[in-house]
Amino acid sequence: MNRIFYILILLYAVSVCDLSAQIDRREVRKGNREYRKENYKEADIEYRKALVKDSLSMAANYNLAGNLFRQEEFEQASKVLDRIKEVAPSSEYAADYYYNAGDVAIGMKNWQAAVDALKQSLLRNPGDLEAKENYIYAKKMLENQQQQQQNQNNDQNQDNQDNQDQNQDQNQDQNQDQDN
């Protein structure tokens, strides 16, 4: 969670330096202050104000997603990250974008998406230990999910086979009764 805070600060710094992001800077800065105070609802309002002024603001979208993640509003965080999915992967913050996308997917228990996003994060920043830990966790959960699905399929197949065997036995019994 501390990582999200540092990423928010980093994105804030980028928004200050980038002249094209000057439009939303004040609201993003206010949102960051509220976020640091753990006033997540107020931070949410400020980030959304920034997005009204510049809907493509990477800092405002990214920080809003992080704020929503903190509030465990994973579906909303995912939607916000989707808004910047075209520009974020080619930015210098691609590893962070994929890391957060992976964390959001973990929150939603979408293990395949989490594995895919965290793998992309690690390809861009192989030394990120938190991303490695989360990747291992998501991969294990995906394997467990796949094993459960396989077991359910096997159980269903066994039930179907048992039903077929029972039907055959009944048919044979009926045929024997008719022969007698």
C-alpha cells in the first residue's frame, strides 16, 4: 500500500513538470493532500474535478484508480485504469501501471488478468520484489482455480458416467423382465 502512495507522489511530480498537465495540477495536488490524510472521499472528489478539466490526465486517472483501490472499489479502479490503458504502457510509468492493474485484478479475484498484468510489470521492472510476490501469489491462485475447475469437471464427468451406468443397468433389468 505504501507503494501506491509513492507512485501517487511520483505521478504528481510528473504532472507538475509536464506543461500539458498544468490544467489539472491544482486538483491533483489537492487530491494527493487529501489522500495522504486518508480522506479518500475528498481525494476522490479532487481527482474527479481534475478529470473534468482534462479527462485524459494520466496523473488524475492513475491517482483516482489508486484511491479507489485503497477504498476496495476494485471494479471502479479497473474502469479508471482502462481509460489510460492506451497511453500508460508506453509511458515511463508502465511498470507501475501494470503493477496497479495486477493489484486491482487480485482484488477482483481475476487471477488470469492479475498474472498477465504483473508479468508485464516484471518485464519492465524485473527488480520489483512486491510485483514478484504478487505475481507468485496470483499465479498460485490461478493454478488453484484451474485445479478446482478440473476437479469439478471430473466430478461432473463421473456423475454423468454413473448416470449412464445406472441407466444401462435399468435398461438391462427391464429387458430381462420382458424376456421373463
